Amino acid sequence: MRVTKGAQVIAGIALLALGLAACGGQGATGTAAGDPPIRMELAEPQKLFYPGDTIETEGAEVLSAVFAPLVSYSDDKQVVNNVAESIKTSDSRVWTIKIKSGYTWHNGEPLVAQNYVNAWNYVANRDNAQGANSFFSRVEGWEDLNPPEGKPVTVTKMRGLKALDEHTFQVTLSKPFSQFKTMLGYVAFYPLPDAAFKDGKVTESYARQPIGQGYFKMDRPYNKGVDQTIDLTRYDAFPGNKPKFDKLQFKIYTDSETAFNDLRSGGLDVHDSLPPASIASAKAELGERYIDQADAGVGYIGFPLQYNDTYSNIKVREAISMAIDRKTITETVFAGTRSPADDFINPLLDGYRPGICAACTYDPARAKAQYEENNGPKSIELGYNTDGAHKEWIEAIANNLRANLGVEVKVRTFEKFAVLLDSLVKKEYGGMFRMGWFIDYPSVENYLTPVFSTNAIKTGSNYAGWSSKEFDDLLAQGDGATSLKDGLKYYQRADDILIKELPYIPIFYYRVNAAYSQRIRGLKINLINLVEWNKIEKVG
Amino acid sequence: MGRYIIRRLVQAIPVLLGATLLVYAVVFALPGDPVEVLAGDKRMDPHITAVLRERYHLDDPFLLQYWHYLTGLFHGDLGVTVSGGSVSDILAGRFQVTANLAMTALVMEAVAGVGLGLYAALRHGRAQDSLVLAATLVLISIPPLVTGFVLQLLLGVRLKQAGIDLFPVAGLAEGWRGYLLPGLVLAGTSIAYLTRLTRTSLVETLRADYIRTAIAKGLPRRRVVGRHALRNALIPLVTYLGADFGTLMGGAVITETVFNLPGIGQQLFTSVSLREQPVVVGVVTLLVLVYVLANLVVDLLYAVLDPRIRYE
């Protein structure tokens, strides 16, 4: 009797366990037969795919496969028209953009100028809480959609944005901005089809499976948090230069080293963010299938100039800069995933001048002499945030300064970047600090205005609180120039002032470390870190 | 026995509520909120963040936020993430993967652990016994993160490069085989413990009087070991296995991250870094529930293995 009862319980538990293990046999969902798609590594996108709310790389990578931008960036770092047939201006303030005919949305509707107007007005409206809102702050009428806090938004459109005809629209900026064209390749400037809107809002179902006008269509709605792949199929009615393969798949990984192992064993084709730990084996095993190219970021050490006189002597700042061995730090601490900085402008862009920052060259003897001559502080504080991988390089710099300047260096930690910034804004922390900047659009101007202009003390990232009238004037002249090239001259002169005054000292540039499998060739990653899918070819 | 089960389940309710409160408070205490994390290294427009904070009640005091969560919970709504996903959908989609992984590990652990333990116990005091003991010691001292990456490289990458496609490196694209390596890694330490436990327990039982009696009766050795000794030695093992099922589910965080399995452990890792309170609380509550159930099953199994134990 007892045994029977026991047997029942055991059987019951066994059944339960089996049921638990078997009830969702959804394991094998991959393509069973045939050639697998081209597969690219992705970390989980932060949000659903609202183009105007995608201000991070992973979402942008997916959207750039689904949408075609107005402009793209050529191999020689120039801005070239893509969907745009022409982008014209005579005063850098009123811009007339004409789009090519023949583009259609993935639902078959034609792409029209009004699609751009609708999308941009939507993103610029504060009530829609889109992350890329401020990208439109130069457009006339943006302030109506973003009134001071407490006041409601009463309009839905920007004055400075209107469609002239089916294929032409006009953008009027509140002030001239010669670099406006460089911004247009960014995700925030994608158009939206009528199907995206319901009652004036972009719907969630659209953001799960956005309808674009680019190379690829999404196969099914993205179930964020659950889906491990995002599958796309080539849109054959795309009028431009199409990709040479028809299936693309983004594979979501939480660990980029795992993704690299998957690539080595043939489970992945494109990986654009190799971790430092994998660089050595990638170089050794992959040969030319390993890519190392400039990335848009710069890492700095900043001085709290606005409220601390300790570092007000430029000669002292120069000496500190010369005491830092950038080359060794980038090679050993970062395993080559960074390169030594020698300009405030990143080598990624046309306008970078190699070696222009003389004080960025390692010269411990001169650094020490100059530091002592100018009575540099005996004790230095160096702050960084522990929520990113900054400990090692900050410690390395602290050691450099200790050894080369003979000063006492106190390293101070902040549990996250926002706390460090907050402490600087409130003028509580008065030491040197770690800082970084990634550009939003590939223009030299974006390394200068948001970080060093006087206005950026209040609204941007000028945490040094450094201010120079001459610098601001040069920026204004650059903005008012009538071509990208003319603008560049002024920006470079502004850059010269930074190099002379060193409100921050540039330490390193970020690098893109990518790899691809033997199945493909021709991987190109453009200026804004997006893969150019139409250049990839399958091997064999 | 039915009443006993119901009583145990009712007792679990305050435990679950307590767990949600505790976890909610811990995530609340972490620096940074989801909106800040979204902004990354840049200063986000204060107007935009204000709109977002209001939408997700992020400016409310802790108890009010928790109250919002609880009322939602009683309506069967586990909440939404800042990126707009429904927590119940996420958990439903991912729970299966972790359950499969934990079951794989549990089976591996039971087979390997009991097998090795039996082998060592029957060769008690000989070289093979010491060898097994030394091997388990090594296994215990290596953290799963290391075994994970080493096995992934050796059995995943290298083997495949040599043309033997046995273990997928990551993910579930190749079906159930994707569970083998992570299952092994997850089971690793437990195999070692279980081996030692089986060995000790069995060695002790084999010395008992009734075993001598059984041998003296002339019963074959197989029957003495299998029927008389092992069944009694099994009781501590069942406790261990049962409690371990919960540990395996919770311990899947590292393994799932290394092998890129879309289970709740991986989600927990992502959600903690994104400060997604509702997801973290949901996952942990689910794990507590699994623990409670696993313990209940263990207690019921006692009665099966040892007829002297009864539940009222």
C-alpha cells in the first residue's frame, strides 16, 4: 500500500519535471535548411525602434538596416547625398532638401517630403519625450514645441519646417549652421510613414516592427526582452544600390566575448565591438578579417577651472599633460582598443591634424622642470566614476603623475558618472576629473561647441567651466560659413585656442575593433559606426 | 497529506510578499534610475527626463511606488519596463529556458554525482577513491565563470574548428544541444558536492548493522548495495538535489550570460544594470516561488524514501 502511494508521488513529481522541461519545445527556431543569413552581433537595444528615441548604438544599427538616410558618409570622410538628390543653401540658414523619386516604404506607399516633416515635428515635440529632441533645437520654431517648464505645448509644428512639394522640403534654422548637412545621416533624421502614426502619436506596434524605406524589411515584430534574434529580408523594390544577400539577422548577446567565440566557431559573421580581452586572439587568428579603425570618442582629463584656481596656470596644465604616457596606456591598459590623442578633434574626421597638440607628447623631463618652475600644486586630486571601465587608466595616469612630477595624487571615486557631474556642477568637487565625449554627428564642430563653448557651461558638457570670447566668436563664424570647408577653417582656429589653453587634456581616442567571418568579405563600418550592408559580399 | 500541502502553500504567501518588498527596496537603493541609465554619459534634456519620470512614477516616494507595484500585482499585472515591455511577457518567454537549463544540470548532477560517489564509496580507501576526492576538490575550487569560458573555448570553439560540431558555443539556434555545455558548467560544483555527499553517506550506511545482516543472509552484493544501502543513503542526497534546483535556477545568471541563453538569469543581469525594478522583482519572486516548491517536493519525497515519516 505504502509503496504504491509512494510510487504515485514519485510518478507525479517526475511528470511535473518532465512537463516543466518539455512544455515549450521552442528550441529549434533557426533556419533549418539552406544557407544561414548574414548574422551580426548586437547587444539588446535599450528601447523599441522609435527612430527619434534611438540615441544608442544598438538600436541605431538595426534602424540603419531598415531605413535609408538622407546623406551618407564616403570612404574619404565626406558627406554625400543618399536619399537626398540635392541639399541647397545660400546662407547656411535656409536649407532646401530635394529627395530622389522612386523610394517607397516597405508597405508600398511612396516616400514623400511630408514624411520628413511629420517625423521631425514629432521628435521635436517635448510631450513625445523623444531622446533625440535636442537635435532639432536649431530649427526655427523648436522653442514653441519646447516651452519653459510648467508651460504646456500648444502647437504641433515647427515654423521653420515645411514641405514645398511632393519631393522637396525646406528647413529654416534660427541661426546659420554650416554643418547642418552632416547631421542628416543620423537616425534622428529618418522620415516616418503615415502608417506609423495613430492620433498623432507613433504607435507601439510600429516601433516593434518599423516600416522603413531602406535595404531590409523586418520579418516580424520585435518582442523586446524575449527575442534573441531580429530577422530581416531584403526589400527588393529598393531603388538604390542593394545589398548582395537577401537575409540579415541580428543576434543579441549579453557578453561580447561570447559573441567573439561564436564568430570563431562559425555561428556569427559580423562583430563590431570586440572586448579588450579578445583583441590579441582576434589579431592572431583572423588576419585581415580583424578591423581596427578610428571611432568618434575622445577621453579627457578635465580641470575645474571655473571655481578652483589651483590649475589656472596654463603652464601647469601643460606640464601635467606632458607627464602622461599616452602611448603605453593605450597599448597596455586598453590592449589597443584606444589610441593616443594628439588633437581635440578625432582622426575619424576630415579636419584632424596629427601631432598638433605639442603638450600631448610624453616628455617627463620637461614636464617636471616646467611644473616646478611654475609652482604646480604639491597634491592633486583625480576623480572618476566607477560605473564604467575607468579604474585602470585613471590609476595609470595617477602613477604617471606621481612618478614624473613627484606630486601626491589622490584618486577619488564616484559611484557613477552622474554623481561626478553633479558634484562638478554644484562646485563641490574641485579636483581633476575624467571626462569623455562621443560626437552626435560627424562634424568637427561637434567636438567643440557642446564641450567648450560658453553656452555649454549651462546646457552642455562644459564641466571645466572654461570660457573664451575669441573661441565662441570663431565658432559663430564657422557656423555662419557658407560651406563645410569654409566652416572648417574657423573651427580649426578655435581648436588652436583649446590646444593652447588646455581646459581639458585629451588622453585617448576610441577605436572600433571589429571582426568578420570567412563567409563574407568587404565589411565596411562608416563614420557613425554603422555597417554598410550593400558593400558586403558572400564568399563562395 | 493534502492539508499539509495547502498549509505549506499558504505559508509561502507572506514569504513571497516579503521578498518583493525587500528586492524592491534594494533596487530602489541602487544609485541611478532607468531614465538616467538611458542617458548614458550625456546630459539629457531635463524636460524630457521630467516627462519620462512622471510617466513611470519615478519621482514618487518609495512606499507609493511599491504600492503601485503591489496593486498591479494583485490585478495580475507585473508592471512594464521603461522601454515599454510587459514584465509578464518577458518572464513567460524566458522562464522555460532557465527551467530547461536547470533540469539539464540537475540530471547531469544526479547521474554524475551519484555515479561517482557510488564508485568511490565501493572503492573506499583505495587509490580510485582518493582520485575522485581530489578531482572533486579541484572542481569545487574553480568558479563557474572560469569553467564556463574554458569549456566554451575548448569544447565549443576549438572542437568546431577541428571539424567536430558537437557543442554550440552560444544560444539555442541548434536546439537542445545548446543546453549541454551550460548545463555541465552549471552542474559542475554541484557534481563535486554530490559525489562527496554520496560517498560519505554510502560509506557510513555500508558499515551499519543491518547491512552486515543482509550480507550474512547471503544476499547478492548488488542487492545489498542497491536495495538496502543506497535507498537509505539517498535521503540527504534528495535534500541536496531539491534545494539545489532552486540554486541552479538562481545560479544561471553567470552561465546564461556566458552561453547567451535567453533565460531569466540573463534577464536579471540586464535588468539590474538598467535598473528595471519590475523585472528584477518579478524574476526574484519567481525564484523564491521555485525554492518554496522545490522544498515542498523534497519534504514529500522524504515520506516516500522513509516510510517512518508521515505528514498530517
